[in-house]
Amino acid sequence: MELSPTTKNALAALVDRVAEATQDYPKLARIFRNALLNTLQTTVQRKEDGTTFVITGDIPAMWLRDSAAQVRPFLVLAAEDPELADMIEGLVRRQIACILQDPYANAFNEGPTGRGHQADRTEMTPWLWERKYEIDSLCYPLQLAYLLWRNTGRTSHLDDAFAAAARRVLATWRTEQHHETSSTYAFERSDCPPTDTLPRDGRGAEVGYTGMTWSGFRPSDDACTYGYLVPSNMFAVVALRQLAEMAREVLGDAALAADSEALLAEIDEGIRKHAIVEHPEHGRIFAYETDGFGHHQLMDDANVPSLLAIPYLGYIPASDPLYVHTRRFVLSRSNPYYYEGKAASGVGSPHTPEGYIWHIALAMQGLTAAEREEKLRLLLLMADTDADAGMMHEGFSADDPASFTRPWFSWANMMFCELLMDYCGVRVRTAGREVPAPQGF
């Protein structure tokens, strides 16, 4: 993306503000500037039709989840910079078009190029890079549309196409509440690790009805062990609440608002009834996954949505005892993907080698921390584990940060930026990030 003088000035002013607030730690501002410019100049592509295509960095495809997270920090400048607001609106429009093409796909090509995983046994088209169904891939575009409205006052993106895509999301989530009896979705990939395909002829492990909505894959793009992915269902509750607000206040669509609120109530009730377990050490906590038959996956993954991210998503406050207990579990050896090493401690993922911590998880740990000192500690830890790249990685060895995956990772870069902005008191405007705990907790 070519930057106008206005955008360059806005970015420079933001970098200067951050540098002044962290003048004792100059490396933080250097990484901040690198990450902002790297994302805008290497991953953001403005198109002649007014839409925006955002690649992850090392793969020439657009993930609905990643692209929303990559532009989120720019919302703080969008109210005063029409170019950045146009860029984000263009992304929302592109995401809406993608959902209308196929709500089950997680990653899209720039056009009908036929690139990506065309040999997968699912309903592939030349527009799709990959068709791993993930709840969060539908949550992120709804939330980005909401945040653009709340941060800039724009409503031009909340049009008939947006309303049609929103109804498509509702229909998909309702179908997947009854995955065993109503869904036709299946996914199989050959010659791959087990985490890249679904068992049972591509249907995934069997589930019972809970009120939650089913997901084939996690935000890591790894297959779910059990089909009800709890953090993603929490995100769906929040996204539906935001959709109801847009439907009522902007679209004037009372039926869409009512349908959104009815579905979020069902999903929320399913979380409360089926996703809370008694842990022998940490007390009542949220499970990461469940199946409706009493089985639970007790873990957390670095990718967002995660259990660690619950208050960041806006599901319940960080002060809620259920989150306090869950956070203590996540940041302990009880979580099989919490790693402690000579250089760092933090949450990793089965998506990367054992013992590898993710910068995304460290950023989320900071964003959900109550103490400013803890935010600074995690920022400095992220800067100290960049292997002198000046940008963030996907995962790195807890013992040796010079061993890492991805020389730079745009999503991780922008999570670093969001944490540093948070530390400096510069935050994306979110209505009701922390909301009262749902009844029954």
C-alpha cells in the first residue's frame, strides 16, 4: 500500500507518542515502527474496486481472521485519516464478499486463481485457498465492521451486502448447532499430519447438541479434538451482540437484531451448561473444547480466540472469578502448551514444535494483565526474543529465541503494536469490552 503524506504524518505522530512514553526502552518504539510499516507496505493491497486484500505475509492468500487482526491497531488513526479508514472499509467489503462466496472457508485467493489446497476433499472453488471451517473466521469480520463504525462513525460499509452476509453467518451457525443432523460440511486432506484433516469421513469427532455451534478447526488452522471450541463460541456471543447493535441502530433491521440476540442466548447457555469444569488445583474453569457428551479438552492455544483472551474478546471481565481461575490454569504447567525455558515462559501451540512460545500469546497475556508493570515486562520480553529481527515471530524456543518459526509474522507484529499502544494509553474504541457476566455464572 502506498502511503499518502497524511498517513505518513499520522503514523509518525503515533510512533513519536509511543517513543516518548517508552524513552527508557528505545527498542520498543523501533519494533513498533517496523511492524506498522511492514504490515501496511507488504501485506495490505488496495484494489481498483475499492476493496482491500490483506495477505498474512509469507502466504499469498487472505485469512479472514488474520486480516482483521492485522489492521485493528490502525483503527486508532482511522477517525482522523480518511485513507486508513478507506483501507479498513475496503477490507470489510472484501471480507463480506468472501463470506457470501462461502461461509465455510477460512482463506481466500485474490481472484479465481485456483491456488492453494485445491486437492482437499471438500467443496473447493478457484476462489478458495483453503476451506477449513472455523467459527472465528466469521466472528472477526463482524467485529471489524462494528469497530470501524464505533471508531470512525462510518456506516457506509453497513449496507445490504453486509446484512446479507450477516444473515449467512447466522444461518451457518444455526446449521452447525446441529452438526450431526443438518450440516453437509466435511473436510479431508491426504498425506498430512492428523491435525490438518478431520476424522470420520471429514465430519470430525461426534458431538451432541449443546446450544453451542460446531467448529471443524481452531484459529491455529489445526483440527478440533472436540467440536465445540469454547473460546470461539464466546467470540460468537460477542460478535452477535455487536451485530444486534448494528442491526438495530444502523440497519434498522429489528428482525436481524432479534435473531442475533436469540442465537447468542442459546450459545451462551450452552457454554454455561457444558464448558465449565471443576479443576482439582484451579477450581471452576472454562474448558478449551467439549463435545456435549461430557468430554473436555483442558488446554489453551496461543492463537486468538483463546481462553486467555476472554476479556479482550469482551465476553466477561478480567475480574470475573471464572476468568481469574481459567487464567491461572492457562499460565501454569497444568496447561500442556504452557512452556517454561531459559529465555522465556508463555503459551505455545501444538501447531509449532514443543517448547515454542508464541509472541501472539505473550501480547495477549499483556493485554489482559491488570498491572501496567506486567504489560511492560511482557513488552520487554517480546523485544528480547525477536532474535534481532526487529519484528515478531510466530513461535520461538523457550530456551533459545534464535530458533523460531517465521522470520516475521504480521499478526504477531500487530499484536505487539496493540499491546504497546495499550501500555501507552492508546486504545481501539470498543463498546462494552468488559461486560457483566452472563446470568448463571
